[in-house]
Amino acid sequence: MLQEGQVFKLKGGGDEKALWAFRYRVGGRGSRRVQRGGFASERDASEALERALERVRRERGCGSAMTLGELVDEYLAQHDGEPETIEKLRWLLTKAVQAFGTRRLPELRSQAIASWRMTIAPGHRFEATQALRQVLGRAVVWGMIDVNPAKHGVDNPQRRYTEKRPFESWAELAAVAAKLGPRHGPMVLFAAATGLRPGEWIALEQRDIDQQARVVYVRRAYRNGRRAYRNGRVKCTKTEASVRAVPLQAIALGALEQLPARSGSALLFPSLRGSHLDLHNFRNRNWKPAQRAAGITPLRRVYDLRHTFATFALRAGISTFDLSRYMGASLAMIDRHLRPSRPRRPRPRDPSSRRFHRLRSGRRPRRGRCVDVGIIGRRPLGQRKDELSRKKSEAL
């Protein structure tokens, strides 16, 4: 039977320099006693004793008594994040709690978690497994378990992204805008001409538009409500890079001129009541019926307006670096989701071409053109020294 152990103060030294130690018996009375010392405080010695006893319990298969369900509740209680983020994390962890909620942490096995993962719908399989890994990773940091059973021996590849379906031309967008009417039509054209996220252009205010400089400043975003947060709220942008200035092209400026007269609201695209637009209602009541009336097949999402901006910009020759700055996204996200695949440019094989001879006989410096080594060379070392000595004598 494992004892609880003992924490005590070592003899010798004053009160200011007193050291603490702990000791425990491995197998109960009469067994080998383990003692460790040199701790600066009683609290440090107690925490070290608890870790040592927990390690012995795990070796005997009777580790921490905390179950997965209790760990999830404790983790979510101290997790610092947005209310919507915590809500989604709780929803994802519910799938794991239903299967392993009553099991103690040392009893979780990678084989069982891998089998459970295949029972999750493909649309949420990756996110649910990542959420379980996140919670069990914290248990490893807290010293409750040695390894993460949801990470070692459990593959979790990302799901394949669906095909992006941007609009094919501005004519299609103009047809949809005409069906939406004078209130929502210019808003759709503005969104496609700037590439803003839906939450960003919903939160735009009149003061964010500088028509003289031809830019729009993105400073905030609007989160539509879900479940308990039905009314939505204004929050910070998705990332720090999302706070940006986006240039306004002629189509965006024309859309601003087509907006109805201000109704006393500070918002650029307010609802009928003057508050933030409800994207859920707009999608079902206006967006989808307008596409059907315009003959758009298949139906595009509201977020595809952002993809349309990226597609048109890449066709116009804008670099992916500039595009990432305008859209507030990383280069990796641009390449993964939006950048079309382009064939590699073949190397010239014609011996009569200039580029062929430059690649064969020259070298390319860090910046600049290909330089022929035989034509441009450095002066001999002695000549450089003589010239340097002459300049010094003239200076004296």
C-alpha cells in the first residue's frame, strides 16, 4: 500500500536558509524509503512529493483519479478565449466526453481514441480530434499523464477543402446586385471589389471610408450571434494583420455612390432598423433568391465574394504578397485556398537563345543581372594596395 509521504525541514542553518525535503515508502511499511531534499520552501517540497507519488501510482496502473469529463470541465473553466470559441470547443469536446468521459486519464488508450475518431462525421473529425489533443496536452503539462494518448499513434490529417466557386465575371455580380435592389446591391459589389470578410464589411462605419485617398480602413469585425449569443457583437479583427487599409478601385467607389441616403446610422451598410446587418437573415431572404433569379448555378456563398476578389486580382497580375496585405491573410492561406495552380516555366533548351547562354556561362549575383565572370573581374591585390597608399599620401 502506497503511503502519503512526509514533508519535513532539514536540520541545520538558520530560518532564512532552511531547506525542506520529502520522503515516502514505495510499497508501504517495511519497503524501501525514498528521500529527496534541497527545496527552498515547504510548498516546493509538497509539490515535488505529489509528483513523485503520482509517478509511482502510474507505474502501478492506479494513477490520477481524475476522469476525462472532469478534466474537460476544469480546462474550459480556466481557458481564456472568446465566448464563441469556448462554446465551440465545448461542443467539440462533448463528442469525446460521451465516449470516454467516465474513464480515468491513465486508462485512455491510443487505439481506442483512433477507433473513436472514425465514428465522427468527416466534417468535424479533424476539429474534434484536435480539441481532445489540446485538453490532454494540458494534462501532460500538469503532470497528470506522461504522454498524450490522442497524439501518439493517432493520425489526424486535415480534411480536404472544398472547391472554391467565385463568380466568373463582373457581369454576373452586376446581375445579382440588380436583383438585390438599391439597398443590398451596392453592398455586394463593394464586398467583391475590396475582398473584406463578411464580418468586416458589416462592421464598417462611415468614418472608415476615405474617398480622397481611395482607401477603406478595416479596424473591427462583427460576429453574428449563434445559439446563446443570438444578438451578435462587435469584436476585434481575426488577426493583427487584419487591421489594414484596402485600396478602393473604381467599382467600389461607384458602389458607394449608389448607396441610399444616410438614415442617421453611423454604419456604412445598416439594416432597416439602423443596426448591424443579420447575415443569417440576409443569406436566406435576399442572397439566395437573388442568385436564383439571376440564373447563377451553383449558388455561391456570401464568403465567395472574398474569393472573387482574390481571383480577379490574381488574373490582373497582383502579386500574392500584395494580395495577402490587402486581404489580411497569410501567404500560406493564399497559396492553399485561393492561388490557382500555374505550370512551371520550362528551362530554355534552344542553344541559340540568350537565356540559355546566360545560364550556361554566367553566374547570378544576389541581386541584378547575370554577370559574365570573364568580362568583369576584380583588380589584382597589388594594384588595389598601391592605389590605396597613393590616396593616403594625397590626403596627408
